Amino acid sequence: MDDALDLIEEALAAEGVDAPIVDGQVTFGDNVLNLDNLLRSLAGIPEDDWESEVDRFVTLFTDLGSDETSEAYELVQADLRVVVRDPDQFGGVPVVRNDLGIGLVEAVVVDSPEAVRYVTSDDLGEWELEADELFERARANTRALDVEFEEVEVFDGTYLTLVTADYFSSSFLLFPEAIIDAEAPYGYLIALPGRDIMVVHVLEDRSILTDIAGIMGQFAADTYAEAPGPLTDELFWLTGGEILPVLEVQPGMFAFPFGHELPPGE
């Protein structure tokens, strides 16, 4: 889609917007927009129609950069979503976010047909809304999304769930139970190399921990190096409502944080 990105940049420049596209998103004033939805739209129509679609996006984008009041909360509340992101990607934009304590943050976006816009502290002020209420609504909307996933058997009777090809794939770090219809008495092992991909394993006991963590750790490292919107090459354990790092104590050897244990293997 390089031609499409070039067309978008040219259209923005023609409107006097000095905002280069970096890693699939554009920053302008106090707004950050992701282009995933627009690029999907362009991929599904003839190239002759790209210019009109891009013009729609540029109009939206420049409106957001104006001094006009943000959209009314009643108009956007159904389109609110949460995303998990690298905290360094926002620059100085006052994006509404929660620190997850693992080198990643949870942020809120408005998922419009053309693009995905991050919600800022200015929006909260306009909406006269508390951040807790905003996140509660955005999480509920995201949990209800129908995302694609597949089960992959990595060795006899042991499976990984791959959530891929969706802008909100990584959001399900916050609630993997929403997509995995299986008991997880000891939580989930998760890799989150990029914004569009999450890998999950339902933990049952420690007997295969080293093997499965090794497979997932290598996948995370390889994918993180090449993924658009890279997030992290680390592994995480979700248990009891906590997101904890899985520690690589030696190459290929993994352990859970001190004070947290799985039951012994059979």
C-alpha cells in the first residue's frame, strides 16, 4: 500500500498539513490518527476511486486539527475502543491512557470508518467525562468485537491461539477470556509483538512451561523485529486480574515473578 500512503501524504500536504505518516499513523496538533481503516477501505475499491476516499479522510483529519469542538460524546460512545500501545508513540499529544506497568499503556480511540482517532484530555474536558467511565465504556465495546483467531497445534495436544489481522488484536491482552472458549484455571501466557497480533496459550501446569515459552518467545522476537506497530518481544502471564512479565532467566529458560507459581506438573 505504499502508493496509497504516498497519495495520503500528498493530499495532506496540499491542505497545508505538515504531518508525515510514521508507522501507519499521522500526528497533527493534539491529534493522532491511525490509517488502518482508511487503508482497508482503499484495498477494497478500484484504484481509480482512491482519491475520493483520501479526500474524505483529509477533510476529517483537518477538521480534527481545527479549533472546533470535538464530536459530542453521544455520537461517538458506541465507537469507543481500547488499544494497547507503546507509550513512546504519542509524542507530546495528551492521549488518555493507563499505564499497564509492563512497558505498555492502554489508550482509548474513536473507531471511525475512515481512521482511528485517539481520545485526548481535551475530549474529556469537552465531554465532561471521568476517565474511569470512558475506559469502562471503551473496554465493553472492545470485548464485544468479533475478531479473527485460529488455533494452532505446536506439539501433541498443545495449542496456541493466534489473534491476527485486526487493529484491535492486541487489545485482547486485557481480556483474552472474551475470545478463548476454554477453562484457564492458571491464567494465560501471552506474546504481543505487534498491534495487529496476539498469541495466547492457556496454562494448565508447569510441565510444558519451558517448551511453550521457548516457542512463544522466539515467535515474539522474530515478529517484533518485522511487525508494523511493534509492541514488545517479552512474554506475559495473566493471572488473577494481573498482567505479569515472564522472566527469561537464561537463554530459553523461563520463570514466573517471585511469589507467583503454577501448580506442579502431572
